[in-house]
Amino acid sequence: AQRVTQPEKLLSVFKGAPVELKCNYSYSGSPELFWYVQYSRQRLQLLLRHISRESIKGFTADLNKGETSFHLKKPFAQEEDSAMYYCALINYGQNFVFGPGTRLSVLP
Amino acid sequence: GAGVSQTPSNKVTEKGKYVELRCDPISGHTALYWYRQSLGQGPEFLIYFQGTGAADDSGLPNDRFFAVRPEGSVSTLKIQRTERGDSAVYLCASSLSPGTVNTGELFFGEGSRLTVL
């Protein structure tokens, strides 16, 4: 079965510190992975997708098939990065499976 | 419209009542998804439409839940004989086409918060 796990419910870091939000997945096949973000009082929205190999708002994520991971990283966290982050994959049925989410809190 | 619209934004009902939640997707989006999100959890897949047909309804928890999209645009999620455990935020999302490499982006509504007393 397809599954996405995010081991940390809450991650607190100080402004300017590096941040890594962990995501692991189980999927029999070639996965397509995404990070979605929900800022306070806003709707859930796409942050980045692994296929694009892009950096959005300073965040990057590398797909590691050997470790079945897709961790989200940023070298210098900003206060405006505080939000809920969800890792997700598209399964064979063409629907999205989301992880439980990690709340990132960037302290001043 | 500018984005995915969901109504009502809040619904309080009594156990056993019938509830309808509406989703108006972005114009031109052929794929429409319903998710349910309970407190402290990630979005849980319920059903996904491609056009008018339900391409995957494997996430519907039981036969009290039903969804339609008769004209391939607006969708209604219907819950019969509501139970307290149905209380959650129901999220609707749409995309240009189902999870393809070129799109792969879901556009979410603000959700309908359902409270069953």
C-alpha cells in the first residue's frame, strides 16, 4: 500500500538556522512526490514537486529512492516559513496520498 | 472564479441528519478531489472525479458517503445519517488533469468544517 510518513509532528528552529523536514514513503513503483504547505489562515498549496528539481522560497527536496525519502531542506529558516508542511505522493490510481504533516515553527 | 470555492464554510448538524457539501472547482479543471482532514491529521483521500465519473471512490469510508459531479464541474459530497465521527474539515481540490507530470498540482478550497453534535 502507498504510504507517506512524517515522523515529526512539530519542529522548532531559530531564525537563520538550517531546517530539514523529514518524509519517507512506501510505494511499489516510480513515485512522484510533492511538498504542500499551509500557512496560517490560508489554503493548502503546492510548495514544490520533485520532478521539477526546483528551489521554491529557498526550499529544496531531493528524492532518495534507496532510502525512500524526500526530505525538505532550507539552509536558513525565516519566520515566514512557519506553517504546516505535508509530503505527498501520487499513487497508481492518480490520486494524492498525504502524510500527517509537520508543523514548522521558526522562532525569532 | 479565482479559485476553488466550497460552501458552506461551517456546518453544525445533529447526529443522524443529512448533510450536503458543495465544491465549485476552477473553470476548466477536469479532475476534482475530495479529502477529509481531522484535527492533527493530514488530508485523507475520499473520492476523485475525472469529468463526470468517479475514477476512484476507494476512500469513501462507508455507504453513508456519496458524491456526484453531474455536469463535470460542481460537485456535491453527501453524508447520510451523520455520526459524531464524521466531524472534520472536508477539503475539495481540482487540477487540470489527474496527477500528470506536467500539472501535478492540486488547487485546494478553504474547506467545509463539519461538526456533528
